[in-house]
Amino acid sequence: MRILAIETSCDETAVAIVETGGSGTSRFVRVLASKVSSQIAVHAPFGGVVPNIARREHEKNLVPVLCAALKEGGVYEVSSIRYQVLSKKANASLGTKYSKLNTLFQREPELLKKIVKHIASLRVPEIDAIAVTYGPGLAPALWVGVNFARALGVLWGKPVIPVNHLEGHIYTNFLPDEGGEISSSKFLISKQIKKSKTLHPTSYILNRISFPALCLIVSGGHTELVLMEKRGSYTILGETLDDAAGEAFDKVAKMLCLGYPGGPAISALAEMQIRSRSGPTDPTFRVTLPRPMMQSADYNFSFSGLKTAVLYFLQDHPEFLKSKGGRAAIAREFQRAVVDVLVSKTVRAAKEFRVRTVMIGGGVAANSHLRDRLCVVLRREIPNTNYLIPNTSLTGDNALMIALAALLGRRKKLRVGELLSARPNLRLDE
Ligand code: KG4
Ligand code: ZN
């Protein structure tokens, strides 16, 4: 089974081509291509993602990213056939397809022009289906990807598989985390790792997951503890009642004037202080923040109060903002507070539901303090539980994870041309 996957739910435009092979313990996936075009630089001056700018950027980038993925995937050579002359019959069938495309892209004329110019005359690639993120995410951004996937489905006569973005984050745990880069780059991802476990430079034996499994999803828009009895089955045990963990990182980073996105910046500053050991021993920069809801009996989270606590602390102690040592002390304590709560609830849920595997996913899963701390506490308290973490090149949004979810998760396949709507508030348990 070979899937072409598309991801446009937030500020990354991504396309991947992935296939599965083998069986049983030697089941593997082969990554033929995985490309990500990041919009971070465009949104950074605004201090966050601007939905309509995201849409415009997806419209601009989808076609070049797709062409690059098709070329890298070797499903055919794009340059040799881009301008092929079509037969009369092919032209006639394109006529009806064009009218469908016109309807699909009424609101995205720019993308329609590009599809007609670059994609419509391409030979149909050797894929079985097109997977696309249809939620959750920013509505204008999701719609571009969904319509694009439907257009390709119509043009190529391929079914579309709608994928929940969070399901994608979960399945990054199914690829081995062996260090190195599975596939990533600023505009176009192309580097792949060669490891002993691989069958081919781009092939990976899938991790065997023992169920039940618990996944902590921590991203810019979500914080959820999800129980899985098997692949494709999700029960949300708890979720954030206000801000997501990543959102809190971004907002506190803004207060500390660290720019956007804030997670990596806070993490780097906190690590710096740990290495220099200047903070905790320096009484000038002592700060203690709350661990919201850590003791609550449920599995929900709340990070909005923690963010406000930082704000009030900075109002009372403006001197912390003026020096790097002060900012680092806050970054470190904030990161510890978030991670303490995440780890405490994850471990408690893992015990209560007697899971055999714990995993994490989403942008914040790149955070090394979270990765390490969860490992330490799990080892200490439930050492027989497996602990998986995704390769850090897959924690941010990408299309490889959407392909994995389409191959390994729920398999909802639509008929060719069937309607599909973007679902900004889509949940994992529906
Ligand atoms: O999953 P993701 O790429 O996009 C969404 O689906 O939301 O997550 C992005 C979030 C951002 O809030 C970003 O600040 C956060 O993940 N993030 C981190 C780290 N790297 C990214 N948060 C904490 N530590 C990191 N190292
Ligand atoms: Zn995400």
C-alpha cells in the first residue's frame, strides 16, 4: 500500500509518500519522500500563526512541495513530463475534471491556476490513495489541504483518506527513535538515516507496540492523555481545560521576549541555566511557580493560570527580565512546572489503566526535559512499562506522520470525488 499524504493544518505545508511492506515482526515502512515547507519566518513578526496568512502560504507552497515530493519519491520524474502533450481523449476527460476543480477552488483561485499549470497534465503517479489532515487545526489552513487532496483524487482517480492530525502525532512513535534525522529540512526534507535496523536507506522496521498504550499528546493546540486498546482506538482520559502546553510555552516565551515559536527558545534557555548552574544557587533569581491541577483526581490539565503566574511574577520582579540569568530562571522553573504536571498525570494514568506502553507526541514532545523526566519517573515507578518517544525530526508537523496514521490507524477511505469538509474542532474520540 502506497500513500501520498498532505498536511496543512497549521503553519507547515507538507507532503510525503510512504509505503508499507513485510508482515508480522518484519513489517516495515518505506519513506519515499517527506517534504516540509515551514512558514515560521512569515508568522514570526506577528508573534503567532495568522490563519489567513497561513492559508495564503499553503496555496503558494503546496504545488512546489508536491512536485518535489513526487520527484524525490521516484514515482516518476516530474521534469520530464511536466509539459507533456496530452492526447485528445485525455484532454476531453480533463475538461470535465477542470469544471470540478473550478468548483472546488472557487475561494483559492491562485492554487487552481497552479494545479492547472503544473499538476493537471502530470502522469498519474503510482500510489494507492491520498491521505490528508482534515482536522483539528485552523479552518482556512485545513481547507486548502482538503480541497487540494480532493482535486488530486479527482484528477488521478484515487480515493482520499481523511486523517486526524493528532492521530498523526501518535503514530510517529511507531518509527524507531535511533537518533539522527528521519527526514527534515527547512524548505525541503531529503536527508534520510541509514541504521542497522533499516532494510533500505529509507526503510524502517515498525516498532511493535504492546497494548493497552497511553499517549500524551502535547502540541501547540492540544494537550491530551489518550488511551489506546489497539491501533485506531482512542479514549481521551483527560485534556486541557484552557491553554495547550505548547501554547503556554509560546505565551511565556513572548513575555520573556524570546520570539516565536517559544517552545524551543524556552527549552534552550532553561538548559543553558542548568548547564551553567548559575540560577538555583543565585538568590537573586529564585522563582517558584504553581503546578496547576497536579493533585486533581482527574486527568485534565490547565496551563492558563501558570502563564498568568509568570505574568504577575514579572510585574513584581521586573529585574528578572533585565538579565539573562533572570529570564533563564523563569524559563527553567516554567518548564519544570509544565513537565511536572504532564509527567505526574501521565504516570498516574499509566498505573491506573495498567498500560503496557507509554508514548508521547506533538511539538512539545521534542522537549528534552519532558522526554528525560518521563523516562526517569516511569523507570522508577513502573519499570516494566515500555516507553517510546518519537524521533525529534518527527515531533513538529509533517506529512510523514499523516501517511503513517493512514497506513496504521483508522482506515476511513472515501470514494473518488466524495465530499470532505475541513473539521477545525475534530476530536480523536469521534
Ligand atoms: O505539533 P506542533 O508542531 O503543532 C501543532 O499541532 O500545534 O506543535 C507546536 C508547538 C509550539 O507551541 C512549540 O512552541 C512547541 O510545540 N514546541 C516545544 C518545543 N518544540 C516545539 N515546546 C517545548 N519544548 C520544545 N523543545
Ligand atoms: Zn501538530
